[in-house]
Amino acid sequence: MSQREVRLSGESSINASLFDLWRQHTSSLLEWFNEKRKAGRRFYLKVFLIFALINLACYWWALVTAYPGYITGHKWEEFFVMGFPVALMGAVFDSFSLAVTLYIVKRALASANNGRYVAYLSIDIVIAWLAALWVLFAFVLSGWIVSLLLQRPETFAFRTDLYQGRLWEAWRNPFGYENIRNIYFGVVMGASALLPTLCHLFLAARSMLRWAFARLAPATR
């Protein structure tokens, strides 16, 4: 690259606004994802399986770190088997949220107004909140199914009341020891749903740093 090209590149970086850089990074990531999608066979099936493995890993990490006694207790079979339907249901939500996120990103990049751009990307925060409700539903349904498979039948209403009770107790007293463990467990289980939001924050922070450095250290002429 010639000295003139370096100078012009530096000047364009300085003159580019923070949102211009943010849009460029978001657009590059979207293009990379589309290239992977077009190049790979059965792409969405592979994505689903990856999400299932992530959810299963999160389940076991949360179980081992928050409730290690459940693994060796008298209901260890229940907690072992329950990880699989929970992981599959988590993968269903994550795959759906990925499709929604891609649509949101396309609409955000197409918007001319920076406020709309941020508003579109902020929708992923709502998706992350919905993921918490989905995790709760996944545990209710999975626990009920596993109780039938292991011939320890419980009613669906019982499982619902059980987890709703834990949710309200955590809301009322979030700093109680048992409630902290439940909250931690829920946060770990919803980690995969936070990936789009974390990705947006990472791109925003990266753009902000590049924008700031371009002004603090302008290109030499």
C-alpha cells in the first residue's frame, strides 16, 4: 500500500462517524455469516446441533457448580435425562432467535436513521428476556416428560407450580442463598440466548475504540 493510500485510509477512519464504523463491522459480520451459510450443506441443521451442545454444556456446568449434590442424589437419573430435552428445547429457541436476529440486523443496516439502527438491534434484549421465560417452560415440560419416562409421574401443574414458586421466591428475596443458586442456574442456562446481544455490544465497543483511536492518533501526513 502506498503512502498516499495509507494517508487516505487514515483520513477516512478519522472522518467516519462512530455509527458508520459500527455499521461497517455489523455488515462485515453479516456478510461472513451469509458466506458460511451458502458454503455449508445443511447449515441450519449444524447450527441447531451446535446450539443443542451449547445448551447441554450450560446445563451440566450449572448443575455441577450450583447443585453438585443432585448428581449423586437419589434422583440423579432424573437430572441426567432431563438435560437432553432441555438442551433440545433451548436449541429450538436459539435457532428461531438467530433467524429473527438476522432479519433485525438486515433491517437495522437498511435504516438511514441511527436511532432506528440502535432500536432495531435493541430488540435482541427483548429476545434475551423471552429466553428466560422459555428456559422456565423448558424445565417444566422436560421435568414432566422425564417423570413419566422414569415412571415417577408428576402432573404438569405440579411442575409449573414448583418452578413458578422458585421464580417468585427469587424475585422476593434475590440474595437468599438458595435463590442465588437458582438465579445463577437460570443465567447460565440462558447464556446462549445472550450471544446476539453480547455480539452487538462487542461490535459497538470495538467501533467506539477505533473511532476514539482515530482521533487521538491521526494518520501522519
